[in-house]
Amino acid sequence: IDLGRRIFNHNWARPESWAGRETLGTGGDGLGPLFNEVSCVACHSQGGTGGSGDNNHNVQLLNVDLRSSPIISIRAQALDEAQTIHPGLSRSSSSVVLHNFGFGPQDDEYEYQQFRSNLLNRVEAMPARSVSTTAPRFSFELSQRSTPALWGLGLIESIRIDEGHKLRRELVRLQGLSQRGVSGRTPRTPTGEQGWYGWRGHVEDLKGFVVSACAVELGLEVPQRFQPDNPLYPNPKRTRPLDLDLTSPQVTALTAFIAQLPRPERIIPSDPYNRQAAEYGELVFHGIGCSECHVKTLGSVVDIYSDLLLHDMGPRISDQSPANPDSTPPPSRTVSVRQGGSGYGGGGLMTVTVPGRKPVPTNVDQEWRTPPLWGSADSAPYLHDGRAETFHDAIELHEGEASASAEEYRRLSDEQRSSLLSFLDTLRAPVTNNVE
């Protein structure tokens, strides 16, 4: 765990600053060539080590907009043409991370920054909002992902390992009886396994989540995931990893450190009036149906306030880096489905043979994993792209399956609404943070 802590805090822009006798990796090239930050802690620090990040640390995605035509051949042509915008886009990847920084062959940054600036100017992007524009023969969209807090992920991993599949299956069954139209589904990875992590729930386990972050956010070469290529110098024929920046045991150590980060806490006000307001607010929270998705207790984990399922949240917070589709089992066949590409749940058109399964149609652009509310009072802004500055703003943006609860929230008295928000303010960051 100590090794993992040092890796988490290490500034990869200053390799000489490595605080240890160990050699990191096996002769890798370090940071980049594409990266969003220089360390894990640079983004995950709000409210303490392992916390969330503000909108300055959002990840930007470039997505090909495939909504204009249901015809597979037309969509395929659009994805082929999208490579003129960014070579990372293809039939197998309709979404790509538009990194903040990039090195060329001589470690120069200017060329990539010019490429990125020109592309952003072309689509007239606005921070923390999805913006669509039209190129000559296809459309594309810029969207964002905010940095999630990492607190308590070890407990979520224990749920996954011990009883998670059974728990979520039962929650799906119970939500099918909902009078408010709630109907969650189990998230899927690009290969059809159950997903647990990420805004789309598209990552299978905690180690996979860490591996993806190392490669995508820091540009590190790690086992099981290639670092992304500079789009100005793509290497499409690459079939094997370069020299590693982190070895498999070092990735395991980093994962172990993240798994032991303390869980968030409920901080009950000591003042009797505020304590009573928060307690009443929790009753209101349950009364208007928030707890149908934000489940208080999942397995043995109390105060998580999430079912870790996907829910359709309506068109206002949709984007074209979608969730992976679910499937059911009749005859084996070959189908064209949207598959993951960016590491953030987005996909392209990839023809895959699905043994005994076929896709179940859902609004994959509008489906998001229920974020655990623990620690959320110290994790603003909210939603997948940080567009909601406050709890109130986030609730007002709830649509889709959450429409009934959002409407009940609007009908609350001022006292009831204030009490509900007071309850949410008790969901704080860990009080003890032993990871300095």
C-alpha cells in the first residue's frame, strides 16, 4: 500500500522526484505522449486525497453523432470520414478523449496544442456542456466527464466480489414494480460482462478502472492497456505494448492503495435544530422516491446511497459516448453494436459474434450509473459533466426515470426542500485521511 500511495502522489512530469528505491516500470517513456494531468492526486484531491475534481479537471470527449441515421452503412461511412477530424475515431470507436496535453516525437507540445485548439475552435466548445456542430458530411459532439471521488471504492469492490450480481439483480426486479417508472438495468462492459465503475458503469472491476486511468489520463504504458497515440503520429499497426511505465505488481499496489482509501462519513449536526432538519430531510428524501435509485444500504455497505445500476435520465443530460447495450439470450448471430472506444463508455460500430445473445434496445445515450451520494457534500459540482453546481441544480436536471421524483421535489414546501438539502449536506468526505 505504501508503494501504491507513492505512485498515486508521484509527479510524472518530474521523474527525478520519485520517492522510492524501486524502479518504476521497465524502461517506459513516462508521461504521455497524451495526458490530462501529471499525477493521480492532481485530479483526485477535492476534500482530501482521493476526492473528486472541479470542472478544471474535466475530461473532454470528441464523439461522432450517429443519431441522424439508423442505417448501419451510413453510420459506418460517417465513422470512416470522422478520421479526417481525429485518427482515433473509427468504426470501432465513435468516441475519443481529446487530451489536454500532447508530446510530439521530439517532446515538443506546440504541434499538438495547435491541433487541439483548431479542433475546439471548429466546434465552438463551451465548458461543462455538450455542443454539437456539423462538418461537411457528418456531425460530431464535444462532451465532458467530471472526476469522481475514489473514497470507499474498496467497499464497492467487496460488494462486487461477494454478492454484487445477486444484489443488483434483485434491485432490478424490485424496481420493475416501481410506481414512479424507475427501471434500472445492470451495466455492461464492451464484452458483455457486468460493469461496476465509471459514469456509464462500463468497467468490470477496480483494477481495470485503475489501469484505464493510468493509460488514458496519464499516458502511461501499463499491462492490459495501450497508452493512446498522439493523433498527429498515429500507430495503427501497433500490436504489443511498449516498455512499461508501471509493471503489473506496481499497478496492483496502486489499486490496493485506492481500495483502502477511507469511506465517506455521515456527519450529523451537533446543533439540535439542524440535526432535526437533517433527520427530517432524510425522510423527505425517501418519501419522494430518491431512495429507489439512491439506495441507502447495498449489501453490507451502509450509507452508500446508490444501486450501482444504469438509469435513463432523459435527453437533457445525454451524450454520444453511450452506455454499452444489454442483451438477452436467443439464437447466436452476428450483430452490429456500439462498442466502447474512449475508455469512457463511448462506442462505434463493431461487428461482433454474440453467442446466444442479442442486444436489448434501451436509450444508451441517456443511461448513467447511479453515483453514490456518500461524500457528495464535499464533491461538487455534480452530474457526469459537472454542469450542476449545487444539489438543487442537479435534482432539477433529473428527467427520464427520475421525472416523478423531480416533480415531487418541486412541489415540496420551502421547509421540506431545505430539510432535504440539509440531509444531503451531512454526506461528507472522510474525517480521517491517512494517505498523506
